[in-house]
Amino acid sequence: MAGEISGKTHATRALIGLRAKILSGELPGGMRLFEVPLAEQLEISRTPVREAMSRLAEEGLLDRVSSGGFVVRTFGMADVIDAIELRGVLEGTAARLAAERGASAEGLGKMRETVANLDACFSDSPGDVDFERYSELNAEFHTILAGLCGSEVVRREVDRVMRLPFASPSAFLPDKADIEAFRRSLNFAQEQHRALLSAIAGREGARAEAIAREHARTARNNLEYVLGEDRSLIERVPSLALVVD
């Protein structure tokens, strides 16, 4: 039993560690991955590393090589935009079903508490935001949303798509405190959080779906700002190393 638990712990550690290295740009797009050096870096055996790479291939972050092994995927702009749009569709479905089916009092209570805590991230000073805390609570809000309709199928698929670069609700957080455009986008995103909560609680399915789909486009707007308006910011968004535009 102890060995089984240890194996699961190592597998989880390998998965989280490798995913973080890919999304941070430390393992850039096109890089061939080898089990032995990665296992040495993570200080675990080759088996959990192999399992983690298989899982990341299922998530779409790695491609299998015909001769064996894996390579870090590169993404075109169309791939990234499609991932963001897909997240919007799935979260929109989750929101609509939650509104139509009626979310539990407990689930709505958790969402209200999270929205209130998100409000507290904004100080009285214009543009001053606790980005790190906001990032944590934003992820919590979207986790609650994914499960609010009571469908494990929907929750699992939302979780899967959010693991792709830039589809995550916090794709550009938290180290952007001095970028005015992102601060403005957070204020608008928080208004959408409140509106989404209101629509679900009010059993307004169509409205909830529309808000959730529009909300997902915040990541796309921020990405387009970096690539189209201020390319000097590219080096400060490490996971752009995966994108070929």
C-alpha cells in the first residue's frame, strides 16, 4: 500500500512539474524530451516521468514521435484561439446547465464567497490589484463553475481544455501588475463574474451561457494585445515560447 501511494505521489509530481516547465517556456516548443534527464531533474524514477509524458500528450501539450518518445508541441495562433473558444463553449454549457437545472445552495454559496473575496483584491487606489491572490481566487471561481451543474462529464472536459496554453482563466496572471491593459481587463472580468453568478442564481440559462462565453475571450483579448499592440511584453509571457505566429 505504501509503495502504491508513493508511486501515485511521484506520478503526480512528475505531471505537475513537467506541465509547469512546458507552460513556463522552460521546455520550449519543438524540444525533444528524454526520460532519463527529466527523471534526474525531477529526482524520481523513469516510470512516473513516462506516465506524465503520456498524460501530457493526451492533454495536447506533447506530440508522440514515431521513432519513440515525445516532443513539446508548438501552437499556431489559430490553435490558441480555438482552445480559448472551446473553453468558452464548454464553460458556457456548464453555466447554462447550472442555471437550467438549478445549482445547489452550497455551490452558489461558494461562488458568492469567492466573488466577494475577488472583490477584496481590488483596493481603493485606481488600478491597484492583488494579482497573486486574484489569480488563486479566479482559478477557484472557474473550478466551482465547472462543477456547478452537477455533470462530471462537463467538469472533466472543462478541466481538460483549461490545461492548454492561454485557455486557462489565469493565463496572464499573476506577474502583470505593472501592465495597465491587464489591470483594466481584470476589472471587466470581475464584473462578468458578478453577472454570471446573478444569471445562474436567477435561472437565466441563455444569459449565463452568453456571459460565460464572452468571459472566456478575455484571454484572447490579452493575447492579441501582446502580439498586436505591444510585442515588447512577449518575453514576459513565457508560454508564448509555444506559439508560432
